[in-house]
Amino acid sequence: MDSYKKAKDILSRIDKPIINASKEKEWEDDTVHLLPNFTSEEREKFIICDDIMVLHVELIEKVKEADRPLCGIKYGESISQDILVPFTLPLHNLHYVINQAFGFTNSHLHEFTLTDSDLEWVTNKKVKNWKKLIGIIFKNPIRDEDVDFWDDDYTGGNPKKWMRSKYTGPDYNKCYEEGYRYIREEIKDLKVGTTSLNNLYYEFENNPFALNEAIELDNIFSLDESPREPISVFYSNLDDYIKDADKHDDESLLSQPWIDGFVNELEYSYDFGDSWSFLITAKLDIEYLLKDKRVTVKAVKDAIKKVCTFARPVIIAADGYPLIDDVGGLKGYIEFLKEIENGNEELNSWSSSKDWKKKIDKNAL
């Protein structure tokens, strides 16, 4: 349980940068890995631990090859961003990161979900396991709709500055009603009339598999390339974590049961009308960017220092122009870009009012 306590106590020790000496030695000569060998003087400047991962966030819908130059795509098959993030960033705050990075304005509903294969693995295709994971991995399926808007406190001013405040740490606000104990009390009398996971969609108005956004990245992503542990071990560990969490007061961060990260990918959906869907892939190195000469080692180390110093995610690579709200999804976006190229003054004025620019901006965050 020592690793559990250490990980969950990070935020209470932000004035003492955490450097893993064994990791530092292991990666000392590695110019690709995200554990650079900082000097002691550099460490003194850091206000959070240096545990950082790269998230490759890419639009799932592919852009036709003929339309890629129009969209500013040079390297992949769709619009994407590669973002350095702290391990301790919750999914709720990652939502604002993705919105800001891709040009959205938090104007629509969103959700995070597992891939089908990961959902099957973690539930072992059993409804009883899904129910056990409510409040830990999954949101409360019978929650009031207002819970999803608990952090929407924008009252005016610069919306980009407001969104930036949502993902700038090292402390992150969390919703009490997304806490484990609150949710378990809410669902104590929950009756489920099916033994089929697929049929759960018909049991609730909310998506029963939407992820609890209080989860921190290191509690959902696993960067271990070795085979996954047996599901029985996963649940045995989870039982221990639940018992340990029960020892702590409601106000403590440790009252939320720890969970061992088990996925390499997540899906993020935004605006269920325009249907923007992204695949988020976690990475611990940037070799895939270096080989295409999209970044330099120096640029990545500088970006890591920014993340550590300002407790804020940093974009290190971008492929494609920013998206825009209310454009009609990818198909509408491509038509929008064609009209912009043709000098459509009405659309130029409309996009300008949304502060949209046909320019890749790696400083968007």
C-alpha cells in the first residue's frame, strides 16, 4: 500500500519535488524518454513532481487524403495534438485541455469512455462488476443532470483565460457528488433489470459507461507494456484499496479508492450533435515525434520544465488547424475551410467572432 499512499499524497507535498533516483539513473543517457536528468538547481524550480506523460489526441474520423492539405494535416490521417500532461491531472480538467487545444469553447456536453475491449476486460463482461466500479471508474448512472455542470462558472471575460484556470494546477477542484462515498450512497438501492452489459444502455437516460471524471490520469492509464495482470488480481487489489480508503475522512483525497491504471487509450466525445470523437493514447516517450523531426530533444525538455514549473499542460506537436464549435462536425468543418479559402465574408466574420484562426498554435494552452 506504500505506493498507493505515496501517489495519492502528491498534492499535499508539492513543495518537495519528487525525483525517483533509480529511474533517473536508468534513463540517464536516454534522450527520448520523458524522465530527463535535471540538475539539482533545476529541480528547485519545480513545484510539482516530474511524472509526466504524452497524450496523443487524434480525431477518430479520418480526413480524406485530398482534404488533408486544406485542414493543415502533414503527418497523419486526421487532426491531432500531442500534449505533455502531469500524471495527477483529473479527466475533468483534461476536458478543458482538449477543448482549448482544439479550438472548442466548452459549449456542449462531453464524456470520456473506455474502448470496447477495455470495457469488456475491466468488467469481465459482468453487470455486477460494472456496478462495483460505479463511483470509482464510472459515473453515477442515475445522477442529476446538473452534476455534469458543477464547474461551469464562467460569468464573462476572456473564455480562454477561464478555461486555462481549469487545468492549471497543482491543485484541482473536484466535485463532491462525483466522490466514491457520495455515489455509493446514491446507488445503494439501485436495481438493474439485466445481466447484459449492452442492455444497460436501455436502463438509464445517462450513458452507464461514462467515466468518473474525478479519476486522475495515473489511475486510468497504464504505461506498462507488459501483459495485463489477470482480472482476478485487479479486483483483489481493488478490494484492498476500497478497504484502505474507508479508513480516511470524507474530506481526504485518500477517501477515493485508488485504482491501478489499466488502459493505454480512452475515447473523448464532445458535442453530441456535431459528434466530435477523439482517441487519446498515452505515451511515456516522444520517439515517434523525433523520428519525423517534428520536435527536438531540447524543445521537449523545455516543455517538460514548463509543465513542472507552471503545473500546466503543454502542446509539443500539432497536426492540423484548430476546429470550431457548431460547424457541423468534420464534414461541415471541411466545407467551412473551403468557403474560407474562397473568401466567404460571412463565414470569415462568424469565425473571427469565435476567435478562430487558420493557424496551428502550439501555444494554445
